[in-house]
Amino acid sequence: MDKKEAREALASADALASRIRRGARWRAPLVFLLGLVMIVLTAMYGLVIQPSVRYAVPVVLLLPLFVLVIYTATRPVVPRHYRALYAVITAAGAGIYTLTVTLGTALFSGEPLWWVPGAILCAVPFFLVAILERKAVSTTESMP
């Protein structure tokens, strides 16, 4: 391989890396937005739907959590130790969701002092993943 071919290969690799970084920039804001959706859905369920419908099933609330689990589990390339962090974060999110909805439905139906903080806590895992995504993107952007 001569110098010209080597330069072309390096330029091609640099262009590909740049394109991948541009594509990764939207991930953190979307995960953050998914956290906001989780807040709204949880608060709406606890404050509006659950008190008026006696046997309401909060299945729709699971959709953002399922999206987060699928997203974190199917990422082909993640920084070292992030896969374990993602597993812990999503498991904690499932626990927070379970406690919030189960106890809230049984004991705090329509009570804002339970459902608003509970909804915010349900979104914390999304915000943590968004922070980790932002950190991963900024780390790869600072690489030569």
C-alpha cells in the first residue's frame, strides 16, 4: 500500500467515524424525551386515569420502559462497563415503576404528593442513560 492509498483509507475511515458520531448525537436527547414521556404518562395514570377507572391497567406505562430496555440491550457498540450499568439502571427503573404504581394504586389513588414525585423517580433511569449517552458521544468526539 502506497502513501496515496493510505491517505485515502484514512480519509474514508475519518468520514465514516464522523457520520457515526453525527448519528449518535440524537440518541441522548431522545432518551431524555422518553423520560419526559414517562413522567407525563405516570402522572396522568395516577392523577387522572386510575382514580376514575376502578381497574385501570397501567400497561401503557410500560412502553417507555420497554423501549429503554430494548435500546440499551441492542446497542452493538457501547463503552466499557456501560452494558452492566444499563442493566442495573433499567432494573432499578423497573423496581421504581413497580413500587410507584403498585403502592400508588393501592394506597394513594389520585394523591399528587405520591404520584408527582413517583413520576419523576420513574424517569430518573431515562435521564441517567441520556447522561451516559452524552458522555459516550463527547468521549468519542474528543478522540483524534
